[in-house]
Amino acid sequence: MGKKGFTLVELLIVIVVIAILAAISIIAFNGIQNRGYDTLYKAT
């Protein structure tokens, strides 16, 4: 065959993995942000 490039399935797998990592990052960031707000309100 000798075709070069990525198949549709491979591209979809990469997109899904990136989406999962982005979701985990957003959830973690929101948790850190909420803890910062809690600390700020406790300090005042």
C-alpha cells in the first residue's frame, strides 16, 4: 500500500485523549481557584 498519513480512527483517538486531558486540567484549575477564594474569604 505505502500510504502515508493518519487514518480517521487514529485522529479521533488523539482528539479524545486531548479532550480528556483538557477536562482534567479544567477540573483541577477550578478546584485550585475555589480553594483560593476560600482562603481569601477566611483571611478577611
